[in-house]
Amino acid sequence: MQASPPRASARRSAPNDAPPLWADGPVLLAALPIAAAILEYEEERITIAAYNPRFEETVTISTVGTLEGMNASCLQGDGLIASHLRDWFDDCAVGPDLEFRDNSGVAARFYRLKLAPLPTRGAVRRALVSVVDRTAEVQAERTLRAEMLRDSLTGLPNRLAFTEMIEVAGRMPEAAEGDLATEHAVLVVDMLRFSRINESMGSLAGDELLITFARRLISALRSGDRLARTGGNEFGIIVALRRGMADALKAASRIQDAMSAPFRLSELEIKVECAIGLAIMAPGQDAEELFRNAQFAVKQAKATGRPQVYEPKEASLARRRFSIETELRRALDRDALNLFYQPLIDLKTGEVSGFEALARWTHEDRGEISPSEFIPVAEESGLILTLGRWAMHKAATTLASWDQEAGETLPFYVGVNLSAIQVARDDIAGMVGGALRSSGLAGERLTLELTESAIVQDPRRATRVFDALKALNATVAMDDFGTGYSSLAYLQRLPIDVLKIDRSFVTGMMIDPDSVAIVRAVLSLADALGMSTTAEGVESRELATTLAALGCVAGQGFFFAKPLEASHALDFWRSRKRKSRRS
């Protein structure tokens, strides 16, 4: 029998001078709509003084069978009911209610017993006991709970049930000394391309695919492994391990093998791949945390194309990226970022031909955060649109302020980087045009630098953006040339003015003949197409001299200057101008 924790009761005895009611007790009991009886307690012995027909029926269908059996097995000895009744009569800290189960399995019945004090008679204490059969209620609750924990399409346990399954696995007793300890791993299997299949073939075909996919997963499992559908196209598996990570990876391999054959839907055969993430259960680990760890590993598996095991270090980096995203959004709202300006030097004259505007962020607590860290976060989160617009207007405003300070239109430009995300999502021409209008600058004072990826992702859109920028008389530069996948046809077709040679080729020129050959080829190509050239990563005088001899127009790198604050950039231009005049 199972009992729920009782509550403390109030005083149980009634006044001794209460009017005698017991002559009519059976009649009153018979009027009650529930099973009820009067119990007497004297000298540690409990007996049934009176009862109604419903009480007798309840006793008859129970395992004790008769009232005599009730007296013998339930009201005497140290059983659950007898102990509870004695404690209640003796004013112990137990409540008047007791829930218990009779029998087990499909024959189990569930009852709630409730006590109420009646007037005592001498040394005999009395109580009214009522018994409510809760079997139908409990069965309905169990049925409802089973439905709540079951996926209606596949019949598998659902997300909530899977969490409970993880908790149960975590509570399993440790292996005996000398035995191999049993660990557990959680695998999350994500069906790739499911949304495209669902959209193109319809939801019925999608449902059929999910059912078939689930069946194949079941065929890949061993005895004792547990499977659940935890999302639309996501499944969770609990795997028992004897040899640690090796068993978990073998389970992932079996799943991939099971999915290797195409799925047949209608008249089509469709190859369905899956991404698998694994997380090993640690002692006392929270079930939700373990499941999230496996889901995190799935994201990495999608990127690498093979099953991935959760690594806390990777998760820590991911949390930092989310933290950076939050802080970056606040920094943009507060205008807490700065633009620095790195000079671009004419390799023939030694004068400054322009500056490249570079975003810099010094966090009040974290210190300086590298652009290589916050720019990818900005692109992933969409903040690059806000960051790009801020940089464009900031750069144009700064260049206009330099003109005003110098009292003339200065003979150099400012370059601003555009990401592929901006080109794909933002109105680039409208943004640049607005910056030019608000600052009063002519279009040729701005150079827009785009990477090859911005062109390759959507050549048609890139062409429209380039044409719109040229209509504003802005200069267009291809940044990091040579590191992407640009077709020569793009260079011929698009109105590109400048090729910026990536630093990976420039820095190796003094020790690698192949790098020299690549740079020479790019310079020849640019000359043939009527484009100017800028070399990035110029770190020494020898590099600058070699590039100038090869015909490169401009250079950029630490040999000339690091990125400068706006107030220092104009002074740098002046100093280079004076130096070139003296030479």
C-alpha cells in the first residue's frame, strides 16, 4: 500500500456530555452516499461498531474480502491503516486523511480514507470513517498523463516524457563494487532538410517521413535504449554506456548507417541525412541542462557534417557570444563604439591617399574587444545593419569635420567596409546617399569595400548595389581579393575600381616565391581591367619597396601606421604631406 503524507489534525474528541446518537447510528450511516463506518478504539484495539451497505461493498471487493478480514488484517497489527488509525486516535501529529492502494497491477484500486471525531463514551474513543474509491479518478489521471507524455504522430514519448526519462536514468543506483559502472549518454538526432521536404511534398508526406524515420531509429537501438520525439524533426535517445564515449559514438554510427538507405515517399526516393549531438550524463546533472548540451552539440554537428560530442569550452564560447551580442546592442544604443582610421599610403609619393574606417570597442568591464570577435557576432545577430549604418554616417561626418578644420576639401577619401549581410538585407545606396547628403560630401570621397563573399552569395543583387553606388560617384573596392571564390567574369562585369590584395599573400612575399607570383598576377590583372590596387599587411620597408616596384598603387599596414583615432589621423596626414615635400 502507498500513502500520501498526512496533515496534522485538530482535536479529535467530542465533549463527553454529547447526546447519545448510537442507537440510530446504522440508520444515519445508511443515509450517507459514500462508504462509511463507526470505529471504536479502546486499549489499543480498533473495532467496527457500525457500517453502511456501501462500506460493506467496498470491503467485499478489496483483497481482505470480508468485514472479518478487515478487522483481522487492516485494523489490527502494524499495517498502514492500523498504524494511521492508532496515531490519529492517540492525538499524534497525523492528519485525518489517508490515501492508499489495494492490490497491484491492473487489479489495483485506490482509496482515500477520512476520519472525523465522534463523542466518546467512557474510555472508548469513536470516529466516523469514510472511504472513497478513487480508482476511476486515478486511472483517468494516468490516462491523461500518458496522453500528455506521448507524441500523437509517432506514438513515442514526447519532450516532457524524455526529460523525465533522463531524470530516471540519473537516479539509477551505482554499480556494485567490481562491476562495470553504467553511464548514460543523451543523443539528439536532427533530421536535416525536413522543412524543405514538408513544404514541397505536403504535410502528409512529412508525417509519413517522420514515422518511417522513427521506425528506423528504433531499429538502430539496443535493448534498454530509450527513444522520444522531442521536437518537430528532432528525436532524443538515452543510451546506456559500458565503455563510455566509445559506446555513445557507436550508437551514433548505427543511427547514421540506418539512415543511409533512401526513404521512399510516393514515387520518390529521398536521401535523408541527420545531425547527431551527444552529451555524457554527469552525476547529479540537471536533466534539462543535459538535453540542452546535446542540442548544442547538434548545432556543431550541422556545421561539421559528423556527430559531435558536447564540449563545455565550446558552450562557454557560445555563451560569451550571446553576452557580446547583448553588450554590443547596448553599446550601439549608447553610441559607445569608436571609429579608428588606418592610413592608405601612395607607394610612389609616400602621401596619404585615404583612410580605412575600422570599428573599435572598448568595454567598460571587459576592456578592448577585438573586431574579429564582435563583427561575426554582429553579422550573426543582425546587428551588423545598425553597426554598418553607424559606421557609414560616422565616417562621413568625421571626413567632413576634417575638411572644415583644414579649411579646404582634403585630397583623400575614407573607406568603409560593407558586409555580405548588409548587401543582402539593407538599402546600401540609400544609406550611402543619406550619409553624403547629411555630411555635404561628394560621392568620390567615399570608398565602399566589399568582400568577395558579398558578390558570390547573390551576384545579381551585388550588381544592382554596385551600379547604384557608382550612380552616387562612390568608389567601389573588392576587399581581401584572392581568398574567396570570385569568378573573373565578375571582375569584368562589375564596376569595381580597386582590388585590395589580401595580407595572406603580401606578408609571405619575402619568403615565398609563390606569393610573389600571385601578387604579380593580381597586379597584372588589375592593370588590364583598369583597376587600382592596394596591398594589405605591409609590415616592412622591404615589402613596401617590392610592391612599389611591381606596380602596386597603394599600401596599408603597420609599417606605415596602426589604426588611429580621428584626432590623430588628420595630424598623420599632415606629417606625411610635409615629409613628402621635403623628400
